[in-house]
Amino acid sequence: MPRAGLSTTEVVVAGARLADESGLGSVSLAALADRLGVKAPALYKHVDGIGDLQRRIATLAMSEMGDAVRDALQGKSGADAVAALFTALRSYVDRHPGRYGATTAMPFLGDGDPFLVAATRLIDSIRAALSGYGIPAAQLDHAIRTMRCMIHGYAMLRAADAFQWDGDLDDSVDWMIRFVDAGMSAVGSATRSLPSRGIGPS
């Protein structure tokens, strides 16, 4: 029998906390059941095995990142938006490395998938912030991927304590923000300077 009052939300949050503390690979139904004070079979009332638990952890993380980015980007544009985005996401990864790890290789299951819905909301916030640079809509996916690669790479290297040479990491982050801002601005400016191709007499 499941523990009285135990909810699916509690199970998922406990799994996410375990992932943050010990790594996603350490999360098993047995370890989670031990933490919750129940027998492992009781968890099947709430999740359909370890794969389902990991998907729910990934969805939780994506939803939390969406909230963090939405709040950080309020009223910001340009370099301020890039800085807010970078700060919000790297801070999240610092605090929640395990649950963030669950998001990086989780496939989408089609329309209505809660993980897809949460990911779309996050990407839409980033898209809205970067669209202020005047980057063509067809190129915004590339801009978003560039930001994701930079933030993910930095966060993962920092988590692994891979930055072992001298130099302030915050200074490096500031440099990356200026670099991204300059690059996005250059792409937007180049687009605005292209000659019009309107239809009319020549």
C-alpha cells in the first residue's frame, strides 16, 4: 500500500532532489522508495517505472526553467535580455544539475506531451527576447541553439570544475554576453541593410 497522503507530485519532487544530490544515474525506484519510506512497488501507483519517473523529472525541470526565464526576461531586451537569460539558466543548472540533466536527451512524444509543452514555453520566451535584434524569423532557431550551446557548455564545464586556470569566471560570462550581443546585433543589422525586393517597375 502507498504511504498515506503520498502524491505523484511528492514522488517526482523527491526523485528530482535525489538526482540533484547524487546525479540522475543514481535515481532508482528502490533508492526513491527508501527516501520516501515506502516499498518500491508502492511507487507504481504514481509512476510507470524509472523511464516515466525520469520523464516527469525532466518535465518538472523544463517547467521550472520556463518560469525562471520568463521572470528574468520581464522588461528586458538586447544585451540585458541576454544577460538575464544566461544568469537565469546557469543559476538553475548550478542549483539543480541532476534534474537539468534529465532534460538534455529526453525525446518529445508528440502533441500534448507535457515535456514538449514545457519546452515550447521556454523556447518561446527565448525566441521573444532574441527577436528584438531584428534577426529574420527563419534564422531565430539558429540563434536559440547558439544560446543553448553556450549556456549548456559553460554550465556543464563549471559543474565539472573544468575551469582550473586563472581568471574570474564572472568576467568570462560578461565577455560571452557581450560577444553574443554583438553577434546578434550584427546579424540583425545586416538583415536591415539588405535592399528591398518589392515588386514594381524597374
